[in-house]
Amino acid sequence: MVSIDMSGKNVLITGAGGGIGGGIADVFAKAGAKVYVADWKFENAQRKADEIKAAGGEAIPLMLDVTKKDDIYAAVDKIAAEDGRIDNLVTCAGAMYNVPYMKTTEEQLRTLLEINLISVNNTCQAVLRHMIPRKEGKIVNVQSSASREGHPLCAHYAASKFGVMGLTQSIALSVTGDNINVNGLCPGFIDTQLGAQQNSNLWDVLMKNWGKSKEEMMSVLVARDIPMQRLQTPEDIGYAALFLCSDMAKNITAQSLNIDGGMKLD
Ligand SMILES: NC(=O)c1ccc[n+]([C@@H]2O[C@H](COP(=O)([O-])OP(=O)(O)OC[C@H]3O[C@@H](n4cnc5c(N)ncnc54)[C@H](O)[C@@H]3O)[C@@H](O)[C@H]2O)c1
């Protein structure tokens, strides 16, 4: 039987107090990994870690604001000191504005670049300092279908996520000689709180714009845009992240995998 066993491995997941990050954390814990559940909303990180432990897994909650470089380095160095290494990193912290382009502000762009892009750069660099000397490690950066295609309501989000794709490819090619794989995942539509912090949750904005209930709106969206006719789940993203962090994926690097029910073909 072929299966993915992460026993004895650890993983740092940013934004793991949220929807997709939480799903990724659950999947890694079920595969036997020790999961560092990092989020700037510590109560959410704590709740997810408690859920994992109640289900028999191993999890440690971490308060981590990914816009604070010094805090990232401190958290990463502490994990490496305590465990002797970092095996896997999944960057999933994210934010979004859904605003017509001519109403966007430069401040919103700066906010999204800080949270969605610069944070990924800093977290990858902090972790790679420990992976490179060991000549081992796997990194997965959560991108988006908006890493491949712009949208009039989320120009700044798309700009940040295009950036994450370019950064992921470039980092991956920088460490090919170090036995380290760096890949991205592009989720389609998942029902989460993304953007709520910015008073700009996608589902709330669409409900307002379309004048429909969430269920009505989702069924229209699914029928119109998703060939497989279903929304994605946080666990869908978790299983893909687990595969990319496993030895089964040792020859996959610098790729971005769509997990969107066939919505994007590139
Ligand atoms: N939901 C979707 O349909 C969808 C689609 C494609 C990509 N994504 C991406 O998936 C990732 C997770 O989003 P989600 O949908 O689970 O949303 P979410 O809001 O449920 O989760 C995002 C998490 O990131 C955390 N976060 C935000 N800023 C942070 C910071 N400065 N430091 C640390 N943590 C911070 C939030 O507290 C939250 O827990 C994001 O990168 C998002 O862009 C989501």
C-alpha cells in the first residue's frame, strides 16, 4: 500500500487559524506531522491546535504576524532550535480587498503586498537558512487562481498573488542544488473568511452586488465557472500540500497546481 506518512516530520503553517490553513493543518496532523499552527489571531491558532490535539494529533499554536520580519525569524529559529530542523513550510496567511479598481487606494495595495507577498519572501528566507545546510526541505506557497488571471474587483490581490507565483518559481530555481522543493497551490473558490479583516469578504461583497443569498449565489457561480460543478474545500488544498511536501513529489519543483475543479487550464 502507498500512503504518505509524516511521522517524525514537522511543518510550519502560516495563517493556520483560518479556513484553508486550518484544513492544511488538519491533513498534516492526520498524516502524523507535528504542526506549528501560526496566525496573528492567536485565539484562532489556539483553537485549531486544540482541535488537532483532541483528534490525537500533535500541534503547537504560535502567535505570528507575518508582516513582522523579526518575529518570523524568531519563531523559525525557535522551532529549529527545539526540533533540530524544519522539514516543511506552508505559507497560507492572506488578505484580500474586493473593490472596483478606480476606488482602490495605494494603502490597500501596500497592505496586500505586505501580507500576501513580502511575508512569503521573509518566511521562505527565514526557513531556508535552516533547510539549506541540511540539504532537505519542502515549501508550499498558497497562491490563487488570481495568480494567473486579473479581476476588476481584486486588482491588488491579483498583483500580490502574481508576485507570489514569480517568487515561488525563482526561489525554487535558487535551491534546486540543495534538495529543496518549492511549489505553489492555486485554490479556486472556497467558503472562508478571506477579506473579512478588510471588511471585504468575497462572499459578502458578491451577496451585496448580486442581491442573492449565499447559497443561491454559490450555485450560480459553480454552474457558471466550475466545470466539476462544486466548490473546493480546505482539505482539498491540504491533501495537495501534503503530496507536495512528501518524498513522492521529490521531482516536482517551481510548479503551481490548480485545485479549482477545472476552472483554469494553464
Ligand atoms: N478562500 C478562497 O477562495 C481562496 C482562493 C484562492 C486562494 N486563497 C488563499 O488562501 C489563503 C488562506 O485564505 P483563506 O481563504 O483560508 O482565508 P481566511 O481569512 O480564512 O484565512 C487567512 C488567515 O490568514 C491570517 N492572517 C492574515 N493576515 C495575517 C498576518 N499578518 N499574519 C499572520 N496571519 C495572518 C488570518 O488571521 C486568517 O487566519 C490566502 O493566502 C488566500 O489568498 C483563498
